[in-house]
Amino acid sequence: MRQLCRINILVVIIVALSFSVATSGDQDVLEALGKVKAAIEQEASPKALAPLLDKARMQIDMLQRGDARKDCFRAATKRAYYWYDLGVKNCGALMENQEKRDRYRRKAEYGDHDMKEISLKMVENYDKLIRHAQEALPSKWEYGHAALVRAQQCLER
């Protein structure tokens, strides 16, 4: 009878451990995405964010090969990565558009006088693109942060 109780207790412990809240891989993904979030909050450049995103992507890919029971967590981490990656691309486009706008502004000031009107129109167009990118960027970060919170909630269930 005692041996049967010991076996039952052992089975309960094994089952409890197998359904633990988070595995090491889950924590690695959360940690990698948390580093991306922290860098975003510190207003890191797209070049500084790229290696953090690459590491997060590798962690997410390794997680995809794991346990099929964690679909909620997987979906949330993929969503967080998606929004963070989209935000980095948006930052890159923003910087590129600012450089092009500045080039056309210099052309309007110092370049061929006949091209001044066209260059000023290009400056105006790039200003619109920049404004649009600046307005869109915060929502991308917010969606990524929300998906990261959702991933943490999925593990707590």
C-alpha cells in the first residue's frame, strides 16, 4: 500500500512538472522579446534593434518545433515579433525619407534654379511621408507590447 502511495505521489509530481507554467524555451522567447521592448522604450535605433530582433526570431523558431499545446503562446509571440519587426522597418523608411527630403531641400537651395520648383514639391511630398510614418510608428510598438503581454498571460493559464 505504501509503495502504491509513493507511485501515485511520483506520478502526480511528474504530471505537475510536465504542465509547468513555462519551460526554459518559453522564458528564452519572453526574455528576447523583452529585450526588444526595452530597447524600443529607450528609443534605440533600427540598427541597434536588428540583432535583438534576430535573436528573438531564432528563439521563436526553436519554440515552433516544440509542444503543440502552447498555440496561444506561440501565436502571441509571433504577433509581438511581427509588430516589432514592422516598427523597425517603419523606422528605417522614416530615416530614409528624411535623408531624401534633406537632399531635395539642398537641391532647391543650391542646385539648378530651373529645378527649384520640382525639388520643393519633392520636399513637400517627403514631408507627408515622414509625417505618416511618425504617426504610424507608436501603434506598431503598442501592438507589439500588447502581444507580449498576451504571451505572458497565455503562460499563466
